[in-house]
Amino acid sequence: MDNNMNPQRLHVEYPNCNSLTPDWIVGFVDGEGCFHIGINKNDEVKSGYQVLPELTVVQHKRDIQLLYRLRTFMKCGVVRSNHGDRFCWRVRCLKNLVEIILPFFEKHPLKSKKNIEFHRFAKVVRMMEKDKHLTQEGFQKIIKIAEEMNRQEQREIRIKI
Amino acid sequence: MDNNMNPQRLHVEYPNCNSLTPDWIVGFVDGEGCFHIGINKNDEVKSGYQVLPELTVVQHKRDIQLLYRLRTFMKCGVVRSNHGDRFCWRVRCLKNLVEIILPFFEKHPLKSKKNIEFHRFAKVVRMMEKDKHLTQEGFQKIIKIAEEMNRQEQREIRIKI
């Protein structure tokens, strides 16, 4: 019998598959996570632009299992190919961001300055929850917050290179 | 009175300064840590080469406080300037690697494939503890392990760029 089909083996491995803890996740996201607000041109939307908040964690494919474990622990998001040999765990669904991601990182705060990005991100997500991104005033406010966040990201990309 | 001189304020902030946990550190090192074996040419050493194992965690200067908190929690290492706006927490002292770093990551294992690098690193450090790096055979073995680790690092650098 194929080992992967052996229910006992699956049973033994199950606890290990779920051995992530909130503190570990906070540390890992402090290091590797990215809270991003995308502003994409989209003619189907009244304002002409779509607001796309997302949390991503990118890893080399050798650690794809870790991304699946993040998804299992957080009960949301998808694991997708990123660039080259990299994969990411990504949460875009507004409902999951509001109901899972924001409460998680409010209960277990990031310890790095990335926490400032998280709070800007949370502000935008909560505005979107109330459809404020569909108003002229709300959209302009989001653009401003996104620009501040993206400036920080650009600095970080330069640092990593 | 200057706020920084207010003992009550210091008292309130103290727990926050030490709020790192082993799980958070493991997550953060899974993301940002680097176990490295340097082999440097050094004519003062009999073999002509010096073996320099080190653990480093690099951050942008905005998170230098986090590096100091790592040093405080682990009771070893130094915080030093790295490149440009980056700083690192670095542990090179063999005694601290043997007595603090190895036991810590053996008790609290890394969850990413970086754990493989850690075990190679631990092997070299324990060989050095027994002065095996001073023998021809031991030194050759260390070179081989270091080459395997550095190949992995090179792949990771390419991925980040």
C-alpha cells in the first residue's frame, strides 16, 4: 500500500502538520509577510480603479508545505505560484481579511515596524467593508494610505537587493 | 521632568521590551535568519584558513530595537551595522553558539527547510568545539559542509533579487 494512503501514517503526521502557533506566525510574518494595497486600473469599476488589499507570504518552493500549513492554520487564503521557484500564501478575500486576518494580528501584534503597515492596511480594509472606497472622498483617502505603504515597500525592496 | 527619566514610565515599558517568545524567535529566524560558515584565508592559522561560523539576522535600521531585543532575550551576540541602512544581530562566539544558540534551536526547532542548514551548522560548531577543524580530515569535512550550505544561500540570494 502507498504510504500516502495509509490512514495511520496520516494520523501520525497530522499533529505535526498543525504545529504552527500564533507566536511563530507573527514572527514569520514580521520577517516574510507583506501587507499590500493594490490600486489597479479597471474600466468595469465606476471610479476606473479597483482597490485590492492582500496579505502575502512568499517562500522558495522547497518550503511550499509551510505555506499550506499557514493556510490550514488560518483557514483562509490560497497557495499560488509567484515568480520562478517561489510560491506564496495569499489572502485577498475581503470577508477573510475582515473576519480572520485583522482580528488575528490585532490579538497577536507584529513586533516589527511592519505593524505600522498592518494598521494602515486594516484601516483600508475596514473602509472597504463599509463601501467607502466607492465614494470619491474614501477612494482618495485610500490612495493616500496605499502610497505611504508602497513607498515603504519600495524602500524594503531596495534594501533586500 | 523628562519622560525618559520617569521611573514609572520605564517600569510600564519594561515588559514590552522583553516580550519576545521562543516561538516568535523561531518564526522570525525561519524568515530572516542565516546560519553561515565562513572560510576565510588567514596566514596566522596553521591550515591557512579560519573557520567562522555565525548566526545573523539582518533588518532595516527602523527595526534596530528588535535586534537589541533579540540580543537581550538570547543573552549573546552583538548588534552591528551591516550594509547601507541595514543592521544585524550576530552571534560568532563559539562558546555562545555551543551553549546558547544550538540548545535553543534544538529545543525549539525551525519549521522551514532552514532547519537542515541549522543541523549542518550545528555539526560544524560541535566539531570546532572538539578542535576537529584543526585536523586535515576535520577541516576538509567542514569545507564540504560549508560548500553545501553556501550553495543554498546563493540560491536564496538569487530568489530575493
